[in-house]
Amino acid sequence: MRRTTLAACLLAITVALAGCSGLGPVDTQTRTDSPTDADTPIQTDTDTPTQTDTPTQDGPAYESLVFDSGPVDSPVIEGGLVPDLANTGNGSYYATLLTNASVPDRFNWSLLDEDAVTFVEETDFETASLVVVQAYPKSSVPDYRVESVGRDGDQLSVRINDSSRVGTDDITLETMLLRVYHDGVAPKSATIETQDGVTFDTDDRI
């Protein structure tokens, strides 16, 4: 009986010592507490829209599209230029300002390419206006772009680079669609200035 009691005491002492020395069973419990700040992933704001318009330094934001069309008997837009193959010696310009949703009916839609149709249809006239600029004669490989857009009260001022020249056998009419954004108050007129210093107002034909 004494040996049994002694053995039991020695076993109890051994277990106690093992627990104190770290030799006991390893705790494998998975942590279920809340993650710390370091564990929390950084969330990226995906609600910010991608800016696709082209702001000028001191003027309104704008987008532009240029397309060409061959000589036809009808203008691309009511009041616009009609190419005349018999008279390509003198350049001609035309511009007009569209400020409400009904005026796109002035376009001859059959003469607009797919991109031009989409550009006009996507214009929200509550927040933007369309300036249409035409030049003839031009080459079908133009370097035709907007340099700047400014606004002073109800007046837009547009500078364009129309450096394309008749350098190919095909002579075309260039039409520029310029979408100019505003804060709900549309401009009433626009003045266009070309690279060569030719200046004309909307609804003028020179």
C-alpha cells in the first residue's frame, strides 16, 4: 500500500513539473477574436468616376471628334458647307452652336459615321452644348484638333489647329463636333480662330 501511494505521489509531482516547464500539451486553438487594424484590408474607393473630358487651363471642359465626308449634294448639317469640286482653290469655313436637344435634327444623319452619331446622341444638353465647325477643302488625313476653349459670359472662344492641307488626291469636308460642358447655363455664341488666324463666328460662312 505504501509503494502504491508513493508511486501515485511521484506521478503527480512529475506531471506538475512538466506543466511548469512548458512540456505540457500545446494549445492549438484557432484565434476567433476580431482582427487588429493591421489585419484589416485597405478599401479602395471605386465610386470615383474616370475623367474623360479635356479641361483647358482657364476654360470649360470639352470633348471633340473630327470626321470627314466626301463631296455630296447635301450638307452634313442644315446651313453647313456643301463641297464644290469645281472650286477648291479657296477655303471655306462654317460653324454653328447647338444648345438644346431639338437642334440635332439639323444633322443629315446619313452623312455621319457611327462614331459621330454616338457622339451627338450621348450629348446631354442639360449640361453641355455642341459647337459644329466645318472646313473645306481638306485632305482626308488631317491634323485637325482643338487647341483651347475659353468662355467669357455667354461667349465661347475656340482655337483650332486645322493644319491639314490638300496633300492627297481625295478632297474632303472636315466636320468637327465639339462638346463643351457648362453648369446649366448654355453659351449663346462662339468665335472660332484657326491656326492661320482666320476668325469667324457661329452661323457665319466665310
